[in-house]
Amino acid sequence: MLKKFTIRTSKRDEMIDITNDVQEAVNESGIEEGIVVVYCPHTTAGITINENADPDVKRDMMRRFDEVYPWEHRLDRHAEGNTAAHMKASTVGASQHVIVTEGTLLLGTWQGIYFCEYDGPRHRTFFVKVLKG
């Protein structure tokens, strides 16, 4: 089963918890055992799994990405001016996969699945592919 989700990001850089959306796709599929793949088809956004208990983790991650990939760099030549967003998205990656067992995402106690926006605000999509097995 493949499910498409549409979200609206509200900032240039943000991490949006999509764990419930992914679990919803698993529930709709009816599988008990398998794998789910979460995929982002954008070059300036990505998908990651990280802590979802302390909001400071998200803030710290975004701050540190800005330190490593500053929005403006005198040597960047990309005409759109969003090279930093491309670098952040490549670092995070376009997809994540999660084991499904007993109909539930097999995530650690503090883990959540995040859509990472690096060039917003925008209307974005992500896909969830649920595979039985």
C-alpha cells in the first residue's frame, strides 16, 4: 500500500512530527508484520528519526545544521540561493524505514519520525509505503 500525505510547513527550517501519520498508514493497511518506508520527494527537505520527548533536541539540531550549513555563504553559486537547504536535506536523507510488528511501528521509547523542512514555508508531500512481510 502506498499513501500520499500533504503538509504545509510554516518556517524556513523546522521538524514536523509525522509519526502518527505513518502509524495511520500502517493501520489502514491492516498488516501486522512488515516494513514501512517513509519517503520525501523534495531536494530541500528530508525524513529523519530522532527524539520526540524533548523539544530542545529539534531546536538544537536546527541550530547546529545552520552552523554547519549557513544560509548564506560567499562561495555558493546556486541561482536559487538555497544551497544550505540542499546540503541539509542530503545530510538527513530522503527516506527512513521502520519495522512494523504486531501492527505497530517498532520505534524506541523516545523516537519519532520527522519531516524536515529546510526551505519553507511550503506545501510539501511525503509518501508512506507499507510492505507486508
